[in-house]
Amino acid sequence: MRPNRRAVQPKISLSMIVVIVTVCLAVTAMVMVVRDDDGEASAASQAPAGLSQHTGGHSSSAGAGVNTGTQAQESGPQTVTEVDKTFLIKVRQAGLWEIPAGKLAQTHASNESVKRAGLHLIDGHSRLDQLVREDARILGVQLPNKASAEQQGWVRQMENARGPEFDRLFANLLRSSHGKIFATIGEVRASTQNDLIRRHARQANQTVLDHLEVLEDTGLVDGKTLQEVEEAVAPKD
């Protein structure tokens, strides 16, 4: 006899029905969210863009109360006092004799620390000279093309010296000059109303401080030189 083959009917449990209904409801909800262009889903999708715009546009929105470089230029030229002009002229003249002095140190000095100090002079004053010419052009200040007569005399003294004599002359002449201009920089920075002069004074201060240190590192600066600087920068009654 042939076996009685009956179709096997799958049994669907109550739990399976619950799962199927839940999935259908979830799919329906997703379709509704996608179609809702004007609803909360649309607003939420735009939230990251809005956050990005806030972050990127911070300077334009908050910048209304910030004095930018462009706004500063549009407000008109800043005051340039006689003290400001004198400061720029002194910085220019310092480079005109200290760069040659630094170069002389490479050929006339016998002390390696003096040669090193000379390299610092060349580098520092080359940077300052470029800056002072830029600022003077912007501010309309006429700069000299020669060092002062006294400064030219110092260069001639060093040209005629060699070895240990040059080393000591170089260290003391340059330490004296830097000590005096260092005090002047502080006075200018404290009183100037000009942004360019403030920036220049800050750069000059850092440069001169570096030069003071490398000159003192030579071990050749005399106490007499320091006393002379003290007397020159002391407040006058």
C-alpha cells in the first residue's frame, strides 16, 4: 500500500505573529518619516548643517564687535609721535653698524664666543632692518641710510683691531649700545599709541635681549661698561 502523504502545514505560533506585526509597523513608520519633508525628521536632518554654519560663521556673526585689521585700517591712520619716529630711526641706525660689526667678528675675532655673538647680530638686525623699513614706509617715516658718525667711528675702531684686542672691543662696544637701546625700547613700548610701533618694539625687545645674553656669554664685558650703561639709562632729576 502507498503511504498516505498529506501536505505538511506549517504551524505559525503566536510569537511569530507578534514579530511579523512589529516589523510591519516599524517599516511603515520609517516610510512616513522619509515622506515627512516638513516635519520633525526634516528639521532634525538639517540640524548638523545648522551647527556647521554656526561654527563656520562665528567670525562673521561675532565679528561685528571685533576690531579686525581691515576695520582698523578703515578707521584712519594711527598717531605717529616724534618718539615713535625716533625709535624707528634708532633701530635702523643700529642695524647699519651692528651688521658690519657682526661680519667683522667672523674675520677679526680670536674667540669663538665672539664669533657666535657676531652671527646673532647679523641675523637679528637683518630681520629688524627688514621690519623697520616696512613699518617706516607704512607710517611715512624717513629713515637714514647711514649709521651715526659715532657708530661709524666704532666700526673703524674694530676694523683696526685683531685677535684679543678686537674681542674685548667688540664685546664692550656692543654691550654698551644694546644696554642703552634696551631701556629705550621699554619706554617706547609703554607709551606708544601705534599698533605697528608696539609690534616693532616687541620684536626689537626680543632681539636685543638675545644679543645682550650672547655678548655677556663672551665673558669679556667689563664692569666699567655696565656702570656706563647704568648712568646713561638712570632717570634724570
